Amino acid sequence: MMKILMYTVRPDEKGPINQWVKDHPGYQIDTNNQPLNSSTVDLAKGYDGIAILQHASITEPVVYQKLKEFGIKQISLRSTGFEIIDLKEATKNGLVVTNVPGYSPRSVSELVLADVMYLLRHLGEVRAREEHGDFTWVNTEAKEIHTLTVGIIGAGKIGSAVARIFRALGANVIAADPIHRPDLNDTVTYVDHETVYKTADIITMHTPLTDETHHMIDAAVFKKMKPSAIFINASRGPVVKTGDLVAALENKEIAAAAIDTFEGETPIVNHDLTGKPLNNDNLEKLLAMPNVNVSPHIGFYTEVAVQNMVEITLNDVDAILQGKQSLHQVN
């Protein structure tokens, strides 16, 4: 009997986990609600494999060293992003790291569409006025999507899904990505980053977080955008310099924004902070703006995506434990 320990499991993951166990009778899966770190790594002792899903980075070398000592050969993430892992330490300790690169590209792309419609139709401003009894139409005349250019930074699996949705609605879609996908030839026109910033009416981010993309959207980039531009970030928070986004909105350098992920989100996302301080000045400013929509990193959060994240992750653990190679290895 193979034993897998899954860290930080949410209630909504239990169903897909139980179904996977039924389909793989040679496995026992135990779960907890703890993130993997130096205080919890000992929980993995006696297991053959582990799966994790968390925002907190695993920077302590002792975590990787202990996993090796326990005979564990992999760390499988139930997420796309793997920047929380120290890949050098993992590799040094013989740990294969896997992720889930495409759990459901439509989940994020549909949230982007919802954000665009919310902002394009000025629904935040309308609601803010209605709360004070003002039901006028002032400054709510909207543009229609088919008249706009949507610019995508990062046209991978998620960015491609975004492109197809907006193209289906009649928008002109442009994308900046070093990899040109032949299957998007009838959907997007590839351009450079500067062209996206300067010409797109809607700019949406779908890049991984790397040293190169950290704070790639800053004050200088916002100044290149149209004053009427809508900016969307559904990738990783640190891709955007949040203080510069706040300033761009306050100075009317762009018209509106939606963020599903933001800097300093770890102690905030998926926590009930009712009546408690956020301790995040930039986020508080964004939440107070009627032309901004903030969501707590829920772009991925659909039934299909949760099921796929669990199944793909556990299939990767199974493959590695059986001596096979996972298609989703990142180191």
C-alpha cells in the first residue's frame, strides 16, 4: 500500500480525493490543513509521496533535506505557480517538483471576462452611486467589446483561453509572448510589449512570476497606456508594482482595473478578516475605488478546476512512485 500525504487540503478537495482513491485501490491518502514548512515537514515521515497547495514559500533547506531523509522523491504542487519552491534545494536533494500547468484555463479566462464586463459597464460606479440614492446615467455610457482591442501579456494556456473568448465576442486581440502558438493564428496578432501597452483598450496579464516578470508593470508602463485603458491582473501579484497601479488610477493614467492577485496576499486571501486590519495600504486604497474590482485569488476556483488539480497532481505522484516520468516536472 502506497501512502500519500496531502498538505493544506480544503473541504472542496475531499470529494475528488476520495474518488481518486476509489480509482486507485493501492493507495492510502491522508490529509491535513497545514502548509509545508520546517515545523510540519515531520508529518511526512512514513509516507511515500506528498502533495501541497499553499501561498507561503518553502525557503528553509531543512525541509528539502528531511524529505530526502524520509525517502520521499517528489513534491507535487496542486497549482500552476511553483515560485514558492526553492528548485535548487529540491534538485540537490533528489526531489522531483511537479505542477499543474493547465487545470482549467477557462476558469481564469471566465473571471477575466466577468471583470471586463463589470468595469466596461461601470457597474462599480453605478452601485456606489445607488447606495446614496443616485440613479442617474452620468458617465456610464459604455463601449462594446467588439469595438475594442484586447492585449494579452503571456499567451500560454490561460492567455490563449482569454484570447479565444474575446475573439469570439468580436474584439481585436493582440498578444505579446516569445512563443507563437500556431493554434492561435486565427485568433491573435502577435506584437511586442510596447504595442500592447500603447494600443490595447484592455490589457490582461497571464505571465508566470520570475525574476524577469517581477514588477514588470510599473509607473513607466502605466504611463504608456491609454487613459481609457482597463488593466487586469489574474496572474501573480508581484508582476505588478501595486503602489504604481494605485498612483496610475489616482492620476487617471488608466481608467479602471481588476486584480485577482496582489502583493502581500498570503495573510489575506481565504481568511475572514472581518473587523480586523488588513495591514496593506495599497489594497485598502484599491478596495475603496469604485472603478476597481478586487477578488481574493479565485480565478482558478471552479468545480472543474478543483477536480483537475487534484487528479493531475495525484496522477503525477503515482507516476513518480511507479518509476515513471511526469509530464509536468519543472526541475
